[in-house]
Amino acid sequence: MIKLKYPGLTRENLPTGEIRHRVRVQGDANRKITLLAGPDHKEFSELYHAARRGIQLKTTTPAEERATRGSLAWLTYLYLDHIEKQVEAGLKSQYTLVQQRSFLIRLRTAYPDYVMEMPKSQVIKIRDGMMKTPGAADNMVKTIRTMYNWGIETGHCTDNPAIGVAKINKNSKGGAKPWTVDDLKTFRATHQAGTTAHLYLTLLMFTACRISDATWLGRQQEFDHEGQKWLGWQPKKKNSPYVEVPMLPPLLKATRAAKILGMSYILTEHGQSFRSEKALGNRMRKWCEQAGLHHLSSHGVRKAAGELLVHEGCTTYEVMAILGHSESKTSEVYTKGAERRRLAMSALSKLEGMKW
């Protein structure tokens, strides 16, 4: 990381080969803003000074001036502008923007002058070039596929070269690994009651909320119903139904054990809400590593909650109400393993009663 002439500005050489410039917000040593253009851009000074004030500006330069019209890089600029507008309209999350921006920048950095109408073989080459990180490789292909679908819809291109390109991540089918009861006990033994880590795990288990909602859920979402404290919230994920769950004693106790109160239950060591789900996810990863659970994540707790609900006899529709799913097929992704085990036990119990 090389210090540049602008106060608070740093230049970072990323593993992908791209260069990133970040600015420390004046008066907040712990916050940095990533600039969306480098020092050679005509709007760099404006972007820098805005970032020092805590504002992240976008460039106003059209895609045609940033890349050759009809090139792959040109399409990435257009598509990224589209995603940013969706985020502003509340149709996509900030996390989605950050993730896709990373892949789009990586794509155009590696292939700055490649033509937009590239063959399927080139997408396969890009995927295989990232084979050391199979999850990222598959997400890159997914980003390319989504970008070209948008390009076809808007008339910028006529063919999607990522259609039919298979995944290479062996674990992608099952997604995040569900936590076991022993995993939960191990985590809680490492992170005692009263810690933010303990509160976060309790919040995930007793609400089954997504990490995108865990960053902002707090006492403002609490309400009383028939003498019971409940939580009600509209998930940030698009098309998710409104969720209401009772605050059972473990969750109520954990939320009241916090020594510092803020807008949300989960706070940083500085008493602030986490600015993004990525930041909270990174913190959860550290908490898991401290407990020796390197293979687990926040989303795995949500999957565990779904399986445990089925194990305790809940129907698919009851699980849908807790997980905030509008379609049963979505809940089945979380519960089909436990559901099959429960049905198998029921069926074999009937055979057990037969005369042999």
C-alpha cells in the first residue's frame, strides 16, 4: 500500500492485478471510501474531496468515454451504471452492488479491449483461470450471464456466451454448510453471554433473519402482542414477505444483556451499527475462527434453523413464515434434507409395527 500526495489517500495493488484508491474520511480514522476512478480521471479531484467529507460520488463520464463502444469493458460500464440505479431505487442491495462491481472491474481489467460479442469458449477460459477459487469463478460466470441477459434485453447485444457454462464449485449445490448443535455449543462456549458474538448468534437462531437484516434490526422493530414481545420487519431482499416472530426468552435475554444500546442490536466495538452485511460477515468469520469453526458462516445458521424447525415437526408453511419465504420451493432448499429424514423415520416406524 503506497501513500500518495493527497492526505488520507492510499493506493492498493489487489491480487486481481487492478489498482484501487481509497480515501480516509476526515475525522473518522476507521472509515475509508473507495474512489470509482483513478488519479488520471478528469473528475478525480472532485471524487477525492467528496470522499474526505464522507461522500462517495460516481463519475459522470458516459460509458463511451470510458471504453471503446462495443467492447466488453464498455458493456461492463453500462451494466454497472444500471445496477447502481437499481440500488438507488431500492431494487437491489448495496452488498449486491459491491460484489458485482468487484467482478465487473476484474473482468474489464483482465480483458480491456476484448470485443463484447465473445464466444462461449472465452467465458470457459475466464472461469478456468479462476479455478483456484471455484466459488469466485462460478460467481464471475453468474455475473457475466446476468450482464449479458440485461444487454440482450436492452438491445446492446444479441447473444449470451455464458449460457450453458457449468459450475465448477463442488460445494455450490449445497451452499453454506448448516451448523450442528455441537457447532452452536462450541461457538457459545468461546463467546460468552454478553458479547456481541453471542448476541449475533442468538439473533440468527431465534429469528432466522438474513445477514442483510441483522445489520439494522433493533428495538424499533419490537412490538407487543397478547402479552408477548415480538419482532416484525420487512426483509431487504426483494419480494420477501413481511416477517413477524415472537422474541423467545433466549433472544430477549441476549438483547437486554447488551451494555451499549444503539439503533440496531448488533454494534461494532465503537458502538455503531455495521455499515454493510459484508463488514458483519467478515466479523462473523473472525468469531468463527476464534471458535475453531473456520468452515461456517452466518448463512449456515439460517440453514440450521430451517432444518431444526423441520426436525421438530414444523410444516413447510410454518418454516416459510419464519424464514420469510414467499414460495415453498425456496424453503425446501433449506429443509429438504431434514424433511426427508423425518419422512423416512415415519415410514420405517410403520414398517417396524408389521409382523415379520
